[in-house]
Amino acid sequence: AGEPGEPAGEIMKLIRQYQNEDGLASTLMLSQTYNFVEGFFFAAERLGRFQLLMNWCFEQRDARRLLEVCKRCGTSDPSLWVQALSFLCADDGDHMEEISEILQHMESSDLVPLLMVVEALEQSKGITVGAVRSYLQGQFRRLTDSVEVSRGRAGQDRQEILRMQQEIVALRTQAQVFQHKKCCQCGLTLEVPAAHFFCGHSYHSYCVPADGGCPRCSSEALPKVANRAKREAHARNAEEFFKYVQGSSGDKQIQCIGDWCKFGAFDAGSEQVAEQIDDEG
């Protein structure tokens, strides 16, 4: 396949006839040996050896082919876009067109955190704020929208919590009227002895399961109770929490803290967490 003067088209036609793993591996090796670029890219892409393609582009400083690799293989490995951006920003050449195209893709796919992109752009001496203003504005708008959505959800959660607190107080202090005439389980007329739950459901005593829970509500409540217990158990391990945070970087630390807030890290075992925070400080 490497004979001088042999048409590249004929070589590629032959290569495409052997697309099993062994054939592609041989094609990759021979193409590297004889510097047959088209065959090298064909075999490496189909074998999933995307890093080989990136390294070739880095060595050759081929920005356009680098961008093509990202477009063709970036869906399978999104980190290729990050590598491409970092390389182009650090390289001395004029790659503003390619950088702009990468930023457009990152913005549309929400591929990389803003801070990581900014850190990559800092490596370039020729990039100005004006050149990436569109990307930055889009990211800040997205962050603003995200904050507004989070505030709205927080407000809804507070209202729901208040409603539940009021309901708990009412259950403790006010009489509950049960008006069901039929069992909510079997549908037959209720008779003594009957079981009434604060959720408003009533049953024959023999229709209540052995665990004593409301048959209608338990199926919904039990998974939530189990999930809460799991989160609280997770949250009590303050040492694991701080390892989790320290193992992250940049804005990912904020995301990690947010994840642990959902686990209830600052609800259960809060004294242990507070002591750890003091030690870290």
C-alpha cells in the first residue's frame, strides 16, 4: 500500500475492503510507517483511536484538520473539543476563526463549564474580550436564567414546606373528620372495627397490611422514606464530603457542594460537618 506513485484513491479502495479490527490495525500501522495520512485517519477513527488523530494534528499544527477531527469524533469523546481549544489558545499561530467555531459549538452543546473555557482562553496572548464577547454574553445569560429558575424552584419548595408544616400542626391540634362509608381497599361498606388514617383513607381492619401503613399512600411514601434515610446516612460521612470537594477544581467545587446539599449534608450530622469546616479553615 505504500509503493511510491500508487494512486491514493486505489489504496483507500483496498483499505475499505478490510474493515475488521485486525485489518484496520494493520492499516493503521502501515499508514503510520509510510506516512499515508488518509489511511491513518480512516483506520484510527474507526478503531476509536481519537487521541492518535489529535496528537498528529498537534504535531503538524494543522488547525483545520484538528477541527474536523472534533466535528467527526467529538460526539463520542467531548474532551476532544477541550483539548483543541487549549492547543489553539496556546499555539502562536492565528487561530481565531477555529477558536470562534469551537466556542460556538461549546455554547450550543453546553459542553464545558465557563471557568474551564476562560482558563483555556487565558493561554492565548492574542485573544481579546471583544473576540469572545458573544460567547461570554451567551454564557452569562444562561447562568442568569439558571439562577432565576433555581430561585423560582426554591420559592416553590418553601411554599410546599410551609403548607406541609401547617398540615402537620392541623393534624396534631384539630379533630379529623372521617366520612368514608366504604373501604378504600375493597370497596365494601365499612364496619367496626375500622382503621382510619390521617391521610383521609379508611379501611376494614383486615384490609390493612401487616406493616400497618395506608395501602394507598405507603407505595408512594416508602420509597421516599428509604431515599431520605440513604441521603442522611450519606451526609453523615463528613470526611467523604470534603474528599469529594477537594478532588474537584474550579466551579466544579460549587457543583459538588450543591450535590451534597441535596444529600442533606448540612442537615444530618451538622456538628461533625461544622467541625470539619473549622479544621479546613
